[in-house]
Amino acid sequence: MKNENLRVAIQGIRASFHEEAALKYFGENIQTIECNSFKQTFEALKNKNADYVVMAIENSIAGSILPNYSLLLSYAFPVVGEIYLPIQLHLMALPGVKFEDVKNVTSHPIAIRQCVDFFDEYPHLNIVESNDTAACAKRIRDEQLTDTVAIANTLAARLYGLDVLERRIESNKKNFTRFLILTHHENVVKKNPNKASLCFQVSNKVGALAKVLNIFAEQSLNMSKIQSMPILGKRNEYNFYVDVEWDDAKQYDTAIRQILKYTQNFNILGEYERHDEENSTLPKTVRNEKVPRTYINMKKMS
């Protein structure tokens, strides 16, 4: 499927970090479908109102987004890719607004927490939490708020006509978020996968999980992620979500065959090419964060 005019569902609105990730992965000629929740993005895919979903799964500071693991399993759409996005947070306001006149700061609570060192220096500012970074920037533009600044990305500043008062106010400059790319089964095209997302259960016995992990090590698979989630209604039973990477596909195949003996409800959530920023072939226009031309709002479709 060509990247041009793909319909990509994201949680949030135009110029959110989810859209920035979608642009980075697919390029600028996409239709962004704005959704109010992660579940709504999956519903858009399920109802064929979208071709792909871009969904955050973990942040290097905030950690895993646990509810999204449950969505992966319950909807069973295959993971076909991933993208790591550096999270750079900027302070922005209406043109002409001076920082000394600002009384309120608004953004997503995670973004606010990632800028605590900056705001410790300005205790007089009133912090207002919202559900989306880009929505905060849009609200300042729409309501012409002269006493409020937003924390968002440069894409939001350009799209909503705001001035950046202070750049890179995040406390940790190495902050990034990992996003997964999901689609319909008929869209899956396996080229040269070298990473997989797996989900399985093991018996509640001593060493049960260790047997599985040892198989990965014996076959030279790198386990880049492991996340456990309790199974609702079942005491001491967990789903284990594991990401593994490999150089030799035969070793991966051997590992999968072996761990089937020690697991229950085994699922391959997706096999795909791991994101390698150094070898990225994305267009330069995407790297420059150009604003896409076409958007679809899920609110208008309901």
C-alpha cells in the first residue's frame, strides 16, 4: 500500500506527538484521523475508517502505558512497525505575550511532570492539566488567551500560530516515546523482520518464566522489553508481553518452536523491522516536521 493518502488514526488532535510520530513514519501525505481515546483509534481501524493506527506504548521517563497492552491483545491487530520519537517540549503563547505577564501553564500531565525543574523556578504559575498537548495550544489560539502558555511541540506552535517563548524546557533532554504501528491483517507485508512483539502466559511454578527467557538467550535473541499484566479475575496469573530482536531469522524460528512447550495462550502480536534511526530512509520533509494537508475528525464521523 502506498503511503500517499493513507488514513492514520491517532489519539489526540492535529500537531500532537502522535501525529508527529505518524508523519515521521509514513511521510507527510497522509490523512490524520483524530480520535479522543486509544480505544477509539482501534475502533476506527476495526470499522475500516482507518488504514493504520499509531499508538504510544512507552516513554523513557513515564514508563509503559499499561492500558494499551490490553488493547493490543483484545483487538488483535498486527503490529507492523515502530518509531521512536524524541520528546522536545517548548513553552508557547500568543504573539506579543511576554512571559512575565503569564499566570497559567496548561498541558498534558505527563508533559508537565517532565518539565518540573523549569517550573520549580516559577512557583507563582498556576498549572492546569489537560488531555492533549496540542489541544492546549489550539485552545490558546481559539480563545485568544493572553495570560496562558502551553507546553507542546514546534508542530503545534506553527499550526496554531503561537510564538515559542522558551525552547527545550523538559528536564531530561534524552526523553523519547516509542510508538507502535498497527493495521489490518490484509495490509501486512513482511519484508525482513528482525523484531517481534509476543504475548504469553506461563504456569505458576518455580522457574516457569526463566525457562522461556533462557531459550531466548540460548538462541541469541535480544529481549528488549518485558512487561507483565495481571489477568482479570485470575489470581497469580499474568500475561507477559515481550519484545525480542534477532540477526538470524532461523534462531528466532527455533526459539518460538521451543517456547511453545512452556507457554499457554501464546500470541505473536507482530513481526516487523525495528526502528534504526541511523539507517532511517524517511524523507527529509518529514524530518522538518511539515504539516500534512488533510485531516479527518472522528467527531464528525460519529
